[in-house]
Amino acid sequence: MLKIKQETKIKQLYNQRGGKGNSTMLRYFIWTIGCQMNKAESQQIAGCLDSVGYRAAISFSNADLVILNTCVVRQSAENKVLGTLGLLKGLKNKHPHLQILVTGCLVDSDTQELKRRFPHVDLLFKPGDYPELIAWGQKQGIPIQQRLLGYARNDVRVASSPCALIPIIQGCDNFCSYCIVPYRRGREVSRPLGEIVREVEELVRRGIKEITLLGQNVDSYGHDLPGHPDLADLLNALSSIDDLLRIRFLTNHPKDINLKLIDTVASVNKVCEHLELPVQAGDDDILRAMRREYTMERYRELVPTIRRKIPQISLSTDIIVGFPGETEEQFEHSLSLLKEMRFDVVHAAAYSPRPGTIACREYQDNITAEVKKERLDKIEELQAAIASEINSQLQGKEVEVLVEGRKKGKWFGRSRSNKLVFFEDAGDWLGQLARIQIEKTSPWSLKGEVKK
Ligand code: SAM
Ligand code: SF4
């Protein structure tokens, strides 16, 4: 009944605004860049809009409502956001009824300044600031409610994938010197353990088989909650949900990850053997300037401990090259670390000064763009060789894949150790566990055949 009323309301709005195309529904388009947290928040907003009667559009130009979920972690991401905002300015000139909302890390506390720069934007709201979105919706007559944006929402469609992203802790208390995130996402706030369990139970009832728990630093989970449950406690609680097959989480912090968590990954069967453990640099002086609060000695002890306790573990890391003052020798330390650790995946990025951060205030960005590019290329070349060797060891082996969808005529999914696997088969494998015999490997993915 509620749903019918909401759809009628949306149809009325559609008529008032002279909506597009032949449809009698208002359409939304969500443009998302950046981290998994942004993707999770976009999914939440999409689910909410679906449930109040909006329909997803296939592009900006088919939409009545556009939401940009932005990232400004590096200048390159910010440039894409600014480019898209420019494009939308033109679109709004042509279609004045188009509504544009902006969220994500572009939105800082000074929304007045952003409004001045982007007068064509109807609403700017900070990541996760749903009360702002709801208040705006009320003014427009769009019946967005907290209940629909909240977790454990029960009348929202689940996307066709069997995998769901679940934010468990918002914000970050760490203030790494280069990073803008704590300034845009605020301090850490954990979600109550029971609330997360109820949300996952509901999602599993609607067909979800794998969850990824998200936080800028999942090792901080629970420190601000009564009784201080931690991530290991949460993993144990979630693992007792019947029909939930796999649990992942990211990102860990090398200064905080502890033995209790490592032992839990080793012993709880539903928790997949994969960790994202960003090192950022292989040199103690650079790590100090980055304010990472661990040393190479700590990292060099941690990784073998993890590998001893969880022999099947796959490890990903993040590296920044060209941090202010990084000498050739210090960069070589990062390269040697990668050779020594042999990570499965390395996300490498060139240092990008972010106004407002400690590094941007205190250090000169004195490594040229050419040198940063050379260093990035060296890392990528080395890592491609390492990943190629690691993955080639899977040739002829059988891996279990949870099938997430189809791309270019092939099924794809991930192994427990987070390897992307493709296979061809006429059957309907969506959401199924498939045993795949690996026939071909590359640094980035695997290809195989179903074992029936
Ligand atoms: N919380 C995670 C951690 O502790 O590493 C990562 C979150 S951060 C948003 C994602 C990645 O972006 C970082 O691991 C880092 O490598 C990269 N990054 C953040 N700020 C950057 C900057 N100013 N320049 C280049 N890369 C940056
Ligand atoms: Fe940024 Fe450091 Fe927090 Fe990660 S831990 S989000 S890099 S401040």
C-alpha cells in the first residue's frame, strides 16, 4: 500500500517536472568513483530511490535526478569529478528540471564555497549524511525516509549479484599525513554488532551469499561501542548465519591488525583467505613522514606470521611513490619490499598533494611528475612479473568460485583468495559455487573449465 502511494507521488512529480522519454516514472542515475565505501553508499541510495518509485536510468541524459558520489583522494580523481560536474552544467542548461545531488569526499564542511563554485548543483551532502538528503527530499515532495536509507532495510530490492558490501565503521582516526579521508569522512563511528548481523541475515534471506565488511581501518571496529566488540567477534557472529557462504573484509592497518583476528581468519571457515594490508612505503623514514605508526621491522614480522597461520592467504597492498623527499634509495626500498613480500596484488599510486593535509602543509611536493611516473612504471612492471608467477602456480589446480555475473559471454566470479576467474558454460551459474579447473593464467585473472 505504502509503495503504491509512493509511486503515485513520484508520477505526480514527474508530470509537474515534465519528465523525459515515454516513461511515466522519474529516473535516477548514480555516478560513483572511488573506494568500496562509496560503492556501498551508492547502492544504499539506489535501493532507497527504487523503493520510493524511481527507476534507474542508463545514462545522465535519460535521468531526472543525478547523484554524483565523488572521490578526491588524488588529484586525478578530483579532475574526473570536476569534469563530470562541468558536463552536468551543460545538461542542466538544456534540461532545467534535471536535479543534481553531490556527495562523497568532494563535499567538505564549507558547502557554501562549493555552492558558489557549482551553482547548478541542487544539494551537496557529506558522505552518509542522510538527514540532509531526507530534508531535501521532503522539500521536493520525494518521500525518502530514514528507514529506507537505514540498514536492514526490508523492502529494498537486492542487486542481481550474490555479493554485498557492508560498511561496519565510518570515518578514520589515523591522519596519515598525505590522506584527505579523515577530513572528509570524520572520526570513526562503528555500527552496533547486532545491527550488522540483522542486516546480513536479511540480505542472506534475499539471496546474498558473500559479504565484504568495509571500513577505512576495520581493525578499529568496535572500540567506540559498549563492551568493545572487535572485528574477530563480528566475524564469529556473522559466521553462524546459515546460507551465508563467504565473508571478506577490508582494509586492515599494519599497526592495528592483531593475532586474535589472524587466528579467526585461520579458523573460521566462512572467512576467506585474503587480506588487504597497505604498506604505503618500504622505508622507515618515509613511513614516519607519512605518520603510518609502524616500522618495516613490524611489517616484516607480520607478513610471515600471517602466512604461517593462514597458508592459503593472498595479500594485497597499497604503495605510494614519489612522497615528498623520497630519494632513489628510499624508492628502491619499496621495490625490494615488493620482491621480498611477493604480494598477490599491489595498488600503486603517485603521491598527490591534498590541500588541508599535514603533508601538503609541511612538505614540498618535490618529486617531478616524470620521476613519479618512472617509479610507478617500475612498480607495475615488477608486480606484473610477480603476480604472473604466483597465478601460474594455479594452472591445472581446482578453485572454488562464487559466480557474480557475466561479461563478454563468459561467467565470472572470485576464488576464496580473491582471484578473478572466468569460464564458459551454457548453464545458469549466477550466485552458484562452481569448481573451476584453471587452464590459463595472467597477472590479473584466471580462466578455466567447470568441473561437473
Ligand atoms: N585506509 C587505507 C589505508 O590505511 O591505507 C586506505 C584508504 S585510502 C583512501 C586508499 C589509498 O589511496 C591509500 O592506501 C593510498 O595508497 C592512496 N592515497 C591516499 N592519499 C593519497 C595521496 N595523497 N596521494 C596518493 N595516493 C594516496
Ligand atoms: Fe587515510 Fe590513513 Fe585513514 Fe587509511 S588509515 S583512510 S590512509 S588516514
